[in-house]
Amino acid sequence: MASWSEFAADEPRLADGIRHLMQQYGPGFGYLATVRADGGPRVHPVSPVITDEGLFCFVVDSPKRRDLERDGRYALHSFPPEDSDDEAYVAGHARPVTDQARVARLAEIGRAAPQVDWRLFEFTVDVAMLARRGDVGTVRPGEATDRPAVQVWLDPGAAGAASADTTTTTDAASAAPGGGAVGVPDRRSALDGRGAHRAAA
């Protein structure tokens, strides 16, 4: 399981693009998907905190917190921008942060209210995706549109990861959330020979 910091060191430009979309309105803002006890999905808006230390989220006492405490799997999607249809997505596992000095430091950075019953989680990154679709309103109804430029990163250290490069630029059908490579992290489908490359050494 790669930390955000390890992912960012491996793919700094991709990490910067995702971070920009997650923090486009100032504080972090996105949609967190967790796994209910019955196996179904649950989605909530959250305020992720991204620092050089990692990707974190303060989660109040709620169904989503109980989901993370029980299962740990998560997916985080950016909030739609006002001037484009770009999107960012990361998925992996959540783990509670127990180091109190670290909790206090991140609570100050994230401005977490001390009187609120929250718990700090760090999110590992198994898969990360950035899709660039261009400005909203540049294509009129009925006109053909080009496929978005999509970058996908898969943790090379995860079990079952491809031994080749772990970034690819591909089409939305295979890389958009719910479409296969990213919605369900199948590394073989993400790296199926359509121009796999490593963007940064």
C-alpha cells in the first residue's frame, strides 16, 4: 500500500493535478465512497487534507467512519470544477492515525474543531486517476467531442501489480470511475498495451 507521499514522489505532476482539483476551492473538498456492512456503497462529502506527509481525512462519528473502521476500503473523487469537466480520483485503504503528535499537527493544518468527535484517517493510494476534458461550453450540443486525456497510476508495490510501467494515458471508457481500470482496480486492464508509459523517472 503506497502512501500519498510515495505516490507523489513517483508521479509528482499527476499528484499535483489531483491535489489541485481536490483543493480547488481552498480547503479540500470531495466525495468519499465507503463500503457498508452489507457490501453496498456509501457516499459522503468530505474535506480531505493533503500535505507532504500524506492524504488524510478527519471523519466525525458517522456511518462512514464505522465503514472505515470495519473495512478500510475507500474511493475519493473530486468535486466538479466550475470551468471544466476535469476530475480526479484516488482509491485505497484508510487506516487510523494513532500518533497524537501527528494528529495534533494535522488538526492545526486542517483546522479540525477540537470539540468535535472526529477521528483522523490516513488514506493509502492503490490507484490514482486524473481526467482532463477541457473547458465547459466549448462544444455545442450535437458536436463530436474528443475523448478526455486520462492518466492512471497503479501502486507498483501492490499484490498483482504489473511488472511494467505503472502510468498510462488511455480513454475514459476504461479509466473513468466505474469503468474498469479505476473503478475496480484491475491492473491488467489498465495496462493493456495502449501506450503505457512512465511520466517521471
